[in-house]
Amino acid sequence: MWKTVLRRILLMIPQIIILSLLVFFVAKLMPGDPFSGKINPQTDPKTIEALKHQLGLYDPPLVQYGHWIQNIFKGDFGQSYTYNRPVLGLIGERAANTFWLGLLTAVLTYAVAIPLGLIAGKNEGKWPDRVIAFYNFVINSVPPFAIYLIFLILFSFILKIFPSTGTVSASAHGFVQIFFSRIYHMILPAIAMMLSGTTAIVQYLRSGIIDNTKEDYVRTARAKGVPEKVIFRKHILRNAFLPIASSLGGTITGLLSGAIVAESIFSYPGMGQLFLQSVNSRDYSVMITLTLLFGILTLLGNLLSDIIMSIVDPRIRIQ
Amino acid sequence: MDKEKDNVLLEIEHLHTAFRINGKFYNAVDDCSLTLRKNEIYAIVGESGCGKSTLATSIVGLLDPLNSKVKGSIKYRGQELVGLNADEYDKIRGEDIGMIFQDPLSALNPLMRVGDQITEALYYHTKDSEAERKKKALELLKRVGIPDPEGTFRRYPHELSGGMRQRIIISIAVACSPEIIIADEPTTALDVTIQAQIIDLLKDIQKEKESGIIFITHDLGVVAEIADRVGVMYAGQLVEIGSVFDIFEDPKHPYTRSLLNSIPQAGELGDRLHVIQGNVPPLSEMKRSGCRFAPRIPWIPASAHEENPSYHQVGDGHYVLCTCYQTFHFQEEK
Ligand SMILES: Nc1ncnc2c1ncn2[C@@H]1O[C@H](COP(=O)(O)OP(=O)(O)O)[C@@H](O)[C@H]1O
Ligand code: SF4
Ligand SMILES: [Mg+2]
């Protein structure tokens, strides 16, 4: 299997090259430049032109692309025009913030969705199932960004329980304090993002339990005299979890796209917020690097899904 | 008399099994009685939808309790099974009554190695250690004709052919040497050569363990191969019961005769002319008073039918739920 995984990783190289070309040229096609609206209108246009020449913005596109790739291999992802610092360090910092936010969101999502799915599946048609179906319906009918806004306004602005910005308070000292201060800063966006993440998992697990209970192999287990509790745990649950296992890799993509909006709304300094900022300010190097990174993470997520599936389901061979 | 009592494994009396359809209960098994003895293969034969599987699942108590009702009596060696709770039934299922299902492709858990699915049955009914269970499972695999028991033990169901899977299911059903085996169309999903092998295997196991088998099929050809006694089922009722000889040599009920004519003989398509057309009606549309088969033989005058059909003994152990057999003829006959 690991040979296949290696092959899959090698196959990702051409995909990444195509992605990089696409990203680079689409970015070039965007109207405006890093100076639009940023520069004092009194500045001599000639100075701006000179600056643009200096930045290589007038070189032929393919030459620019070549330079970019060359620099990447030297570990230089360019300079952020907005922050005036190397892209790599900037993204590294932001990526760490997003990683912790994503991890907390994922943990919360499964911690909430799995019990809900179990309860709904075991009580098909009864009141707990209906209550959970109503929860799913409500969450699904409100778009994620609206949930984020409601949370921000309600908990930060009106109730003032959670901070509306930042990752850690300046007064926190020592590991424990910093740890809790970070969680305290992340918890609001994490819960908001968690909500929209739960509904699909609840639905998968619920229908997985209901469908598998009717399967012939469950009847076989009953005919063997296996107690019902064991049948649920050993036979039904394992099969019901398959779709969730296969969606694990996809959660990476889901979390990233969630983070782009959520981080911006909650002013949480992660990759998502940085991405939107970079698009708005035409901060090419940041924007291109982030898009490429998101693309690679998505590809890795798909591969991860396939690896997980081939481990948990003997019928599936990774290919 | 005692000896006779000793021989009786299963005694079903006036069994009624109803399903809830749109809030109302309809009997899918309607007043069935039968006696299964040691060393006996009792075939239940009838068209699809006549209630064979319902009868089988009623015996092992595997019906959904919310949407079904079982009335009457099912006695295993004198112990009443109707009304047992799940825990009590779990002691009997797998240990005293083994069950084989129709579709070997879906009857095994796709995520579990077949060896573990066999030892699981032993785990709940024996005090064997893990090593002993594995040893028994390997013997069982060998017994049911699996060529490479060690290797197969570790395989997953999808790695085996349909015939091999059915052998695994048989080995699960007989793992604890149950006195009764219920096989619900165990060969229907298999191709003809595999069918014959599975039938031979079941016959061998029955002889070896002296068990009683209830063998369910819609195929009278298979009945001829395997059965000692036969119950012909139509619309939830056993319309004719007799030895395999009675049924094949001296069939009485028009339905039995029609089924017999539909058996393809030596490559031919059977006696097409003398087969009664039509289907078993769905439960909610089934006629409940008078004769249930009469609508399928409209050319027989109403006066030939009993108002409330009852069993008539027509030979030693040969019963028929019918009087019209005396005057019945196929439509094309005059
Ligand atoms: N769970 C169920 N709920 C409602 N009706 C059922 C159910 N199972 C079987 N039936 C009906 O009962 C009748 C007998 O079915 P079944 O016992 O499966 O017949 P067979 O095995 O002879 O084909 C059919 O009309 C079928 O539609
Ligand atoms: S004689 Fe008539 S009533 Fe009796 S079983 Fe035959 S068809 Fe039915
Ligand atoms: Mg059936």
C-alpha cells in the first residue's frame, strides 16, 4: 500500500504544476495592482512606474513565472507588499493559528456530531430524532457566514463574553495561561464553524445506523445468538462509520473554506483572514502562495481520505 | 410413544404471523401447523410472497417486534418459543436452531474476517478458549468443503465467491451443532452446479448430526432432491402436506399440481399448458374468507369449493386443504 501512496504523491506533482500556472496567470489577470488606492495621489506617476519596473511587473508573464518558481526553490516565496516582510514567515505564523483553530473546530465537530448521530439513529422517528432533525434543519437553512455574524454580534458585542479579535491576550503568561487564553480566543469562531460542520456527519451516521440495522449480515449475527448490544457495537456501528471515515480528508477543505470567512469576520489572524486581505490589496505573493497551499492541502486531504478508506474498509484498495 | 416424543424437534401449531401495513395488521402466515422430527428434511415450497420467509423468521424470532405480531405456538422440544424475549431467544438461536439465508452476498459482515464471523457464534454458546474456537472454525471450514481453511479463515467476504460464502454461512449455522437448521432458499442465489454441491453438503451434515432441517424453496425440483416431507404453501397457508412421495406421485391440491407442471424436465421448459397463471396477491388485497386459491382457477365452479376449507386426510400423513381436488382439472383439460 505504501508504494501506492508514494505513487499517488508523485502523481500530485503535475497537478501542482498545473495549479501553480493557473494561479499565477489568473492572479496576473486581476485588475489593479498593489499600488491601487494605496499611494498618495500626489505621488509622481513616474515614481510609481519606476517602482513597478523595479518589482518586475512589466516583464513578460512567462519570465515572471520563471522567476517565481526559481525563487520558490530557493525558499523565497516573495515579499508581502502589505506587511513588508517575507511571505514564508508571515504565512507560517498565520498557518499555525489556523491549524489550532481548525483542530479545535474538528474536535468539537466530531464531539458534537457523533453523539447526535448516534442518538438520532438509535431513536429513528422518536422525539430525540425529531429534535436533532430540527437542529439539522435550522443549521442547514442558515448560511455559515450568517451564523458567524450572529455569534460575533451576540457573544462579543452584546453579551461581551468572548473577545472579538486576536489569538491571545497580552496579559497571559506561562504555558497554562497562554494555552487557555488561546482557546478562549478561538472558541467563538470554532463553535460557529463547528455548527455547520456537524449536520452532514449527523446525517451520515444516522442513516448509516438505520440502514445497516436492516442489513442481512445483522440478521445473520442475530441468528448466531449474538446479544443485541454487541451487534450494535461490533457490526452496525463499524459499518455506519464508513462514510464518516471517508469524509475525514474532505474536512480539511471544508475547514479551510470555513476559515477564510470565519477568520475575517472574527478578526482572527489566520491564513483565511490573510488570504482575503491579500486578494483585496493585490498582495500577489501572499495570495498566490496561499492559493497554492490550499490546493496542495486539498490534494493531500483526498489522498488521506483514500488511505483511511483502504485501512477501514477491506473492500477498498487504494489506487 | 416416548420415543416418538423424543423424535419431535419442533412443533408448530396454529401459527399466525401478521405485519403492520398502513396501520393495520395482515396475516402473512395464516394458521400453519407442522411437526419437524429428528433426521428429517422438511421442505416448504411455494411461490414468492406466499409467506415462507415469514414462517422461517417467526421460528427464530427475528421479526421486527414493532411491526409484526406472532400468535399460536412454536415449541422446540416442548419449550414454547412464542413470546420469548431477546435474551432468552439468543440462547436458542445459534445453539439449538441454526439459520441459513438466501443471499450469501449480503449475509456476511463485509468488514469482518470470515473466521471471526464463525468463531463469534462459538463465543456465545461454548466455553471454548480462543484457540479452541479457532481450531473448531478451521475444522468447520474443512467440513463444508473450503479448500484452504487457514487462508480462508483470514479472508474477507468480498474475496470469496458466492458458493464459498454460502459454505461459510452454513458453517456458521452448524458451528454449535444445532438440532434444527432452517435454510431459507439457500441455493436460490447460486448457479446450478453450486446449488447441487450445497444441497449435497446440507444432506451430509443432516445425516452426520442427525438434525432436522426446514428447507425453504420455491423450486420443487430442489425439493425432490432433498426433502423427506413437504409442505406446499400458498397465501400464508399450508395447502398440502405429505411425504415427498405423496407430493410427487399423488399430488392433490390444484396448486401443488400446477407447481409440479412448472418443473423443467430434462432441458424442456416444463408442462407450460398445465400451469396456473397469476400471482400470490399482496397481503392487504388477499382474500381472507373462503378459499384463497379459487380466484386463480375461475373455471372451476364455485360449488366445488368448500366455504371454509379445512384439512382432509387423504393418506398416511398426507393432508390437503381442499375438497375440489376431486373435481379439479386444468383449464385446457375438459
Ligand atoms: N416486514 C414486512 N412488512 C410487511 N409485509 C411483509 C414483510 N415481510 C414480508 N411481507 C409480506 O408478507 C408476504 C410474505 O412474504 P415472504 O414471507 O417474504 O414470502 P416468501 O418468502 O414466500 O417469498 C408478502 O406479501 C410480503 O410482501
Ligand atoms: S377446493 Fe377450492 S376451496 Fe378447496 S382449496 Fe381447492 S380451490 Fe380452494
Ligand atoms: Mg423468501
